[in-house]
Amino acid sequence: MWARLASLTLAGVLAASAPVMAADEPMAKVLSFEDLPKWAEDDHSAALSTFRETCDLIKGREWPQLCAVAAKVEDARAFFELFFRPVLIEDGQEPLFTGYFEPELRGSRTQSARYRYPVYRMPSDVSPGTPYFSRRDITEGALSGRGLEIAWVDDPVELFFLQVQGSGRIRLENGSIIRIGYAGHNGRNYRSIGQELIARGVYDPHQVSAKVIQNWVRRNPTAGTDLLNTNPSYVFFRELPKLSADKGPIGAMHRSITPMRSIAIDPKFVTLGAPVWIEKEGEEPLHRLMIAQDTGSAIKGAQRADIFFGSGNQAGELAGQIKDPGRLIVLMPIQLAYGLEERAEG
């Protein structure tokens, strides 16, 4: 049976009796594990290992005990089946799965003819909530000479997509790697350059992808620079010297995320750190238990998720191909799921 949800920060939902709700509010339905196609075929141990990475940070009184059990348990599948129930949450929006990755750029600590595009740290005069210099201002030199450069890279398009991803690696010529993460932005709204290309009649909607945009900008350097600058938003970074090269980037829970086991979700509907079963359709279907360890500005809705594919160009190629329907099901602590069932029956 379906239950309407008044509040969808799921670690705290159901604490009070249900008020009268509008018909268009999100709905939740408790399922069984038998309702999850290919559940038995998954590698539950891999999911449990990823869950352990952040379970101590999950908010809500139900989680500390679960985390303590997770640290000792040997049968991963039994752990999830015993202490959780699958819950389908729908808000009327079409389900959508996309992919993201951690870019790796070529760069240098010093500026040169090849490495001439700066990766900036956060300026001290940025005020939260107040618009700062636009992307165009910054790319035209508004921050030059202030010593804010973390490094210099050789490709403005890859730098742009590094900002879209929010974290990445810069590989220096001596083989060493600088890890960088999101530090803040210039207070201006993001504007899609893909949509701008469509509006200009360059491409039809079904043709646009990250790779298509990158190739177009490289073929048209002057117009390409202007295109990038139509997005006024600009992201600043911070260096992450303690993050080793073999670890994934830092997610929304301030810990490394895991390729093909971590997803970005909308925290209004899914508790950060919770297990989530995904049934991605498309050319290469994916049925897998993931952990909700990240968020994203474009990830909005109960049935919206971004799958982390890993680091580097190959991961980027795979992530860029994903734009598929499917189904996302939250594994909710059993006591919360029982509360949902009681509300549905009531």
C-alpha cells in the first residue's frame, strides 16, 4: 500500500502522525526483496564495504546501531535483508539515471605556453549570497596577479567540465598528481551550454552530450570560448593533499566515494549514506545495490540519481553515455518502513 510523505528527509520521517496532504505530494510504498529483479545476483559484500565507509555519519537515531552491526557482520546479503526494507518513493517526475566521473587533467604548477589556463582557489573577497565576478570576467583576467592559482592546465574545455564535476585530478609532467575538490563558487546561477547550443540551432536535443560539446568547442575556439562564457557560474577549488591517488574523490559526506557503488541523490528524498537499489534500464541495464554518498545541483527528485563511474577519460566516456530511465528504491531501516506500512493502512 502507498503512504503519502509529509517530510522526506527519510532519517526523520514518520516521527509524527500524518497530517492532511495534497494529492500531488510524494508517495512511498514498502516492497519486499522478492520485488527487486536480480537482487540475489548482486555482490552485496561490495555494497556493504562501501556502506561502512560512511555509515557512522548518517543522521538519525536508527543508524548508529545498524552501523555497529555492519562493522561485524559477515553475511552482507543477510544484513541488508534483516535490517532494511525496500521502499519505492515517487514524486510524479520521470525516473532518470545519469553518470558522473572524476576528470584527470594535464597540468603544471607554473604557467607556460602550454599550461596557461588557471585553476583557482577561493578568493577571500567572495561573500556568500553575493554575486562575484562572472565566468567571462574571470577568464578575461579579473583574478590575474593575485596568487590564487593552484595549478595551470592545457585545455579550457576540460577545465570547464572539471568545474561541472566539482572535483578532479591534475597530473603533472613528473607523474605526480594534485587532488582538488570543490571550495565554492561565484554566486551566479548555472546555465547549460548544451541548451545554449540547442537554442542556437547548432544541434538537436538528442545529439547533445559532453563529448559533442567538447569537440565543438575545440573545432571552434573563438566561438567555443564565447559559448563557455555564456554560463556565468564559476567554481573554485581547494587542494586535497591528504587524499591519496588510489582513493575516489570526496563526496557530500566528506569521505571518498567508490566507483560503481556510490551514487548522487536528492537528500530531500533519500538519506545521505543510505543503501539504494537501482534498476537502470537502457542499452546496458544495471541492477545494483548502491550507497547514497553524494549530491549534485542537477540531481533533483525522488527518482533521480547520478552514478559515479570512477576517474579518468575511460570513466568519463562511460558516464557521458548514461541518460536512462529505470527505478530507484531506498533501503530504509526496518522500523521506519514498518511506520510507513502503518500509515498506509491507517
